[in-house]
Amino acid sequence: MWCQVLNNNNVHSIYGDWVWRLVPQQWRNWWIQSIISDTHHSISYDNVTLEEPSPVIVDRTIDRAAMLDDIESHSLGRIMDTMNKYLIPDVLCPWGCSEYIHTCGFVEFDSIIQRFFTQSEYSIGK
């Protein structure tokens, strides 16, 4: 994420601060200080904070683990609460389909990012 997206001059020259939207909210603490205070690289993120611009990707890994943990507890109260919270098809893939959090699979993060890089010939990993 750091080398191929956030600290990549080619990507930043095309997308600017918009690339910050590809960082899920849960991950932003990992890089916020580096992108706003690092003077060792030529990329400048002038208009980013932990909240803005809002992310277009949500990491549901923790929610999925919590739901599965509640189900495996065999506690009717926990199962009821988790079903009320998560039993709606709100996991959206980059290609438009939706799925329930407990039945969805995993998508490689670089595949998701490449889905958003439509304006350049740049390919992650090259």
C-alpha cells in the first residue's frame, strides 16, 4: 500500500490526494503521519486527514470475525444481536455485486485497488 500507492509519484501525479480514499478508515492511523509530515519524498498530501476524504473501501474483516465468533458461541442472545447487526447483504464488491458478510469470500486488496486505477496505464507490481 505504501510503496505502490501512497508513496508512488506516478500514481500521485494522476490521482493526487484521491488515492487517500483507497485507504480504509481502520488503516489510516498507520500512514497519516508519514504522508502529512514526511519531507523526504516529493509527494504532498495537503488536504487529507483521518476522516477526509472519506474512504471508498471499508475493511469488514473485524466485523466478519466478530459475527462468526458470536455464532460459534452458541449463545442465543449473542446470535440474536449479531443477526440483527449483520444479516443484511451490505458487502459490496468493486464489480457491483452484494453479499452477506458471513458468506462472502476474500478479495486480494491489490485487485480492488487496480479496479479504481482506470485512468492510467500504471499497473501495481510493475
